[in-house]
Amino acid sequence: MEEKEIYVVLTDTGTLFTRLIKLYTKKSFNHASISFDKSLTEVYSFGRKTPSNPFIGGFVKENMKSHFFRQAKCRVYSCTVSTAQYESMIDYIQKIDKEKSLYRYNLLGLFAILLNKQINRKHAFFCSQFVATVLQECDCVNFSKPPSLITPHDLIKGDDFNLVYEGNLRDWNRGTGSLSQNGTRNLSPRSLF
């Protein structure tokens, strides 16, 4: 059976909104995205539609080379999936992309996590809820709680994901999926690239 790699990218952009979330979570990385290539060119999430406004959000294809991510710190995790699971995830995301005008950022759901209350809103996700839903809908990962209560750090708690990089996002070499020569390090126990 042929296998594929997918990537979960956790980032800290250092914005005011991110710093407010960090006050509550006490975690360094509070935004989650999913990618289907090691160069991180196909990266999807629910987040800001415009970098200057954290409250206007929805489904986004993220540009990791953009000014918004230029100073971001990140952790990149890999997971091996079957070709069928990989294609199912792509199909699921393409369906959302075709209907993206219907989708909104689930800000209410984000605040519900503070109270440990599950709020499911049709056509609305926050970043980690979206990534968890993609993984769960395509039978890649089973979580112990519903996607509406999943935080970025919950995504990578199990044995399914391996940390392959931690450092500045700009130092991730998009050409090869390897690291630049500036002192950052590959934390993978084995070479994935």
C-alpha cells in the first residue's frame, strides 16, 4: 500500500490576538494548519482573510512566504497516511474551497473552549477544529474529544505525528523541505526528506 506524508504546522505569529490566546493557553504555538507537501506550498486553515483584522476570518490557503508569516516561529509535524486517506483529505478541502463563501471563522467556538463547552456551528471552524475535522473525517486520527474542543496542541498529542522541525518559519527551505544552514535543527528521529 502506497503511503503519503501530510504535515500539521503550528505557528506563533506574534500578533496581539495570538498573544491574548497565549495568555490563556500558556502554549507557544496557537495556530494550526494542514499541509500536503513538504515545501509547505499547499497549506490550509481557518484564519484571517486579511492580515490586519483577526476578526474577519474563514477558510484560507495560507502563504507561508507572506509578510504575515515572515517573523513566525513554528513547529512542523509529519504523519504518514494511506493514498486513499490523502486523497480523501484533498477532496474534503476542495469541497470547502468551492463553497468557501459559506464558511466563517468560529470565534464563538474558540471562546467556548475556555468553558469546555462544545459548540458546533454549521460552516464555521477555528483553526485546530478545522484540522481535527479533516483528520477525523478522513479516518486518519481519532481524537478523545470532539473537534470543537481540540486545541492546536491536542492535534499532535498521539503517536501519529512526528516533530520534524522547530524554529523560524522563514528558515524552512521551501525548495527541498530541509533546513537552511543558520543553526536551526531538524528534530526528526529519522530523516523524512
